[in-house]
Amino acid sequence: MADQAFVTLATNDSYAKGAMVLAKSLRSHNTSRKLVALVGPHVSDSFRNVLSKLYDEVRLVDVLDSGDSAHLALMKRPDLGVTLTKLHCWTLTHYSKCVFMDADTLVLSNVDELFEREELSAAPDPGWPDCFNSGVFVFIPSSETYGRLLQFCSETGSFDGGDQGLLNSFFSSWATADISKHLPFIYNLSSIAIYSYLPAFKQFGGDAKVVHFLGKMKPWNYSYDPETKRVQGDSSEHESVHPHYLLKWWDIFSTSVEPLLKEQFGDQPFDSGSHHDVDRIQEAVSRVHVAEPPPMPEMSSQERKQKWEQGQADYMGMDSFENIKKKLDSFLK
């Protein structure tokens, strides 16, 4: 199966953390496929080095941004414009078939059977089930498809400003043409939407294979205490995310990813999100000595006279009203 691969995208160091956890979750469930990470130029060299230890291929790609602030504002997610960079996955033509997975997904069991599906197979989006969610989908790399997608994007744009709106418009027959291209929800289970139909989650949630951390708050936005195994973050967001999956993500990160980052960074502090590292960074910052600026050389009477004549008196300093008053008082004594 060397010509098939799981593909993800990291546009910055934060999403690179997610990509690292995703790779570990795929490996731990014994996938037989290759792993590929597309990375944008904003991913630092240090994080790319760690990704190279987890992925079979790490490819640098240019950022594609919709610049569609109006539609992105409707979703209150201006950050999603760069998700069009995902389109680069169709350029991986040395693979016969791929499964794209967002960096904020987590694999809970082996999902290699997804490669039996055809392009474009994806799960319904919980917010609008007649659209598919583009966080997990099966596709066939093709230079022709890539070119058509770019042309479609330039001519039509995206109804949500991101990749999901574009791909749903491009693969517009997904909702009605072939039910076999509808992946079960267990392959893209929203960590938030489960509360919209709790009875179904209780009935079928145990079969979940992939969980997707939808929404603005991602697992890496929280902080984690490895000793108490507790996650802390925005309380309103925390209530909407299933804690079991969030803890599972952090368990993988703290035990399998964080050691690789520490090995890469050495003594140099970095923000892993764990309480210990946050404390360590704050301690390092507190030890930094900020030198006092050197005192300004005293101005001669001639220079001061010139400043007055040019209308540049130091009204907030030595030429302030208070200082002038003191000088006059000294002459009157």
C-alpha cells in the first residue's frame, strides 16, 4: 500500500502540534498506509523537524488564501481563509488514492478501510447535513482536478470563504448522487455536535473511529496538567467539548509528542501547553535582566537656548512650569 497515504495540513506551529498527535494516533492503530504532512511557510524549522520524525513525507506548500472576509465573518472564523491551502493535496500524484484528515482530528481505531471508498467520500456536516464536512475525505490526487479546483475557486469562490464551501460547490452531486460516498458520522464525529443528539451519541458513540475538534478552541488552546490529568481552558468552550476525547488528545501529546519537542528544543523554552512548561517559560522570562536606558547627556546652556529659539523647549522635563517657577523663586529670595 505504498501508493496510498493519509494526508494532513499544518499552516502554523499550533496546527503542527495537532498534526503530530494525529500521526501518533494513526501509527498507534497500526495503519499500513503512508503519512504525508503538507506544511505552510509559517511552520518553523523546529516543528518541521519533529514532523519529519512522524511523517513519511513533509512537503512545503504555498499558502492559498480566499481573502473572503465577508463570508468568513459570518462564521466568525477569519482564520479559515488559509484552509484553501488544503487544495495542494491533489498535487500528490505519486499516490493513487489518499485520505485527507484535518490536523484537529484524532483517530480512535484503525481506519484503513476508508481507502476502499471512492472520490469524493466524506461524512455529513453536523451543521448542514446536505453538505459534507471537509475535515475527513477520500480523494484521488490529480493535476487535472487541482487545476480545475483553482479555476473554479477564481471564478466562483467559496460560499463560506474556506475550503469546505469551495469543495461542496465543486463536488456538488455529493448530497444526492451516490449514497456510498456518504461516510458514516463515526468517521468524522464532531466533538461539539454530540450534545445536539445525546441519545444517539450514547447509542453509537462507542463505535466512533475519528473525532474532529470543530470550533475555534482547539485541544492545543487548552492547558494540561500531566500530574492531575486535568485540562483547563475557556469554561464556556470546555463545556461544549467532550472531555473524554480532549483528555485522550492531551494524553497522546504529553506522552508521545512533547518528548520529541523537548528533544528538538533542548534548553530553549517553548510553549507546549502543559502547566509545567508555562511555569518554566514565565520563570525564564522573569530571570531576563532588562537594562535601564543610559541617562541622557546633560544639555549645555547654549544648546538649551537654541532649543528655546526653535520652539523645542522641554516642557515635560527641565523646562516644565514647575522647574521654571522654582528657578524664579530662587532669584527672588
